[in-house]
Amino acid sequence: MESQRKQMPTGILSSTYRVATTVAVPLVAIGMSCHVRGRRRYGERFGFWDAVPHVQWWMHGASVGEVQGLLPFVSEVRSAVAGDKILLTSTSPTGLDRAGESVDFCRLLPIDAPVCVRRALRQVGGADRFVLAETELWPTALAELLARGIPLHIVNGRISDYTLAWYRRLSAVFTPLLSRVESVCVADEAQRQRYRELGVRDEVLHITGHTKYDTEPTVTSESARASLRREFFHDDSVDTPLVVLGSLRPGEEAGWFNSLRSLVRQGRRIRVVVAPRHMEKVEYFSQQLSGIGVSWRLWSDTTRSACDVVLLDTMGRLEDAYSIADVAFIGGTLVDIGGHNPFEPAMYGVPVVVGPYISVIRDVVQELRADSGIIEISDGVELHALLERVLARDPAIQNIGDQGRRVWLRHRGASKRVLSVITNA
């Protein structure tokens, strides 16, 4: 096995990839410098890391969603082996922000060019294992880790239809890497079959469930919910329905805001929390809200005046908003992104709404659908009809929320199963 780890992917495609990424470094440097998000932790993107001592766990999540999915597993590691040190890498600064103080060290994974990857690795005192969330396969980084004898594990393994096609075409690059993985933890049999097709050995494939769904609610009482509602909207009323638009992407707001404008003009009242997926889009949603004639404010507004719409312009409050919602829309499903975690509101028994673009969360949506635990909409007409039902307090809506929570309960315990697989590999 040790000799296997020290092998590097070879062949024309692998060599071409390494040359191409090296040549691209100056262009990427210029591009990154032109954007606010790109300038954050700028040096780390090119391997200029502060030193990291030896760690027992090096975990990697591509962005906010993947890091969010790792956090329950991080908590499980902390409980089981309290003294272990954890390094978290991401390709997104907001992903690192989401981890907060739950890990010991945070760094941006550098551009996947040999010079950048090796520069970063020289600053790491070593790692007992590398745990990759979902499937963001950076060939150079993974090859360099394997060459240093660092075991590779994949958790929450997921290969979409789109990435499967790419991995098939580039099998000469990816198959040598995947064949050396120590363990792959997936949510279901369909995903296990996809990894098997790409060269992962049967004996290292395990169905464990997805750790991102292995969360516990942080809001646990009705008094806490009442307090949060006052914090968001500054009154004690529970009669006005509350809709949360979570992880919203530009373009998805149109139907919701149009319906909201129509309801306001009719003298009807509904409250909304708008939670952008990315903080740099707050200004965009501010402009959209300013044009529909409703009272709204930014969460950070120190006056905290009463209003009907709150626009979250800070990280870390989405779960609070979900916990007090009557209905929650999952962003990235009315535009072709593929969706985000529907169990974040479902664990509170909140009815979950998704649009037609569910490629990232298809398996979960199918499971919720089978148990009548999700609401699916495809256009503004269906969206407006849903809001009418919410305003009418249709009891069938809450029944959907109850069913969704039952599905969430089935996914608990994934973090323990994943930890057992990795520590016994």
C-alpha cells in the first residue's frame, strides 16, 4: 500500500494538466486581484501559508455547503478524540468563515498548480489523514498528499451527473487517484455504484449517510423561538405567517417579491427573511427590495425598526430564521444551481419548498417526496398559490413539515458511522 501511495498519476493528460495549471497561475493571480472575494486571503491561494504544525485531521470542503456538511463530523471527532488537532481547508473564504472556531487551523487550498501546492505543503508539519468532503478532486493536491504517504478518505461522497461525465472523460487523471483512496463514505447505493465505476475498490466503499444531515437543532424551546421572533421583527405576534428564503441566488427573488408586492397592495400581511447565499449579493437584494414597496431593513441595522422583511447581511443566523419559519424555500432550486440542504429547516418541522433545479440534492428530495415531506414549485403561479395557502393556514402545509422532520430523523448518526469507517480503515 505504501508503494501505491507514492505513485503519481502519469500520462499525457496528467502532464498536460500540470503544465496548464502552472501557466495559468499569473492569469489567476490577476483575475483574483480584481474581485473583492478573490483578494481575501490572497497569498494563501498561491501557497503562502503561515506554518501549521502536525495535525491528526486535515479536512477539506470546497465551499460553505461542504464545510457545513463537515461540521457535524468535526463535532463527532472532538467528542471522540478531544486532543486531536484539525486543519480545515477550503477554496472559499466564506467556507472558512463558516467553520469559525470549530477547528484549530484554517487555510485556503491553493490553486492546483505544482508550485503552489508544494509551497503550501512545506508549511504543514504533517497530517495523519486527509478527509475530503463530497468530491472536489484536485489532481495535483491529491497526488502530492499521496506521495507524502498521507492517507486519503472521502466523506459525503457525491458524484453528480455532470461531474460523472467529466470524470469518465478524464479517467486517466482521476482513476489512479481514486484507486488509492483508503475509504469512501457515501449516502446511498447509487453513489456507491458511481465510485465503483470510477475505479474505487469495493472493500473501501461504505454506505454511511451524509454528515451534513446529522445535525441537532440549536433552538430547542418555544420560549427561544418567541425570543428570536422578537429579535427579528420586534413584536410578539405569531399570527403573521413567516417565510424564509434561504441561500437565495440572484434571479430567484423575482417570483417571491412579485407575490409579496401583490399581497401588500391587497392589504394582506406576510413576513419574509431573505438570506443571500453569498454576502456580496446583499446589495443586489437590497436594490430589489427597494423597488417593491414593502417595509424592510438589513439585519445589521442598529435601529432594528419594525418591518415586514429582514435581509440577512451577516453569516450564522439562517438556522435561527428557519427555526421560526412557517415555510422555508431552499435557494439554488429556481435557478440552475442544484439546491442546498433541505434538512436545515426540516429538522424543525418547517415545510420545505424547492424549485425544479435539484441536481445536487436529488436523492434527498426524492426521499422527502416519497414521504410527502416536501413542496415543489416550478413557476410564479405555483409560488403565489402556495403563499395563499400559507396565509390561509392550510393544515396540510404543516403536515408536510411534520413528514419532512421524520425523514430527517432517519439520517441521524451518520457522523459516528463515518468516524468508525475512517479510524478502522
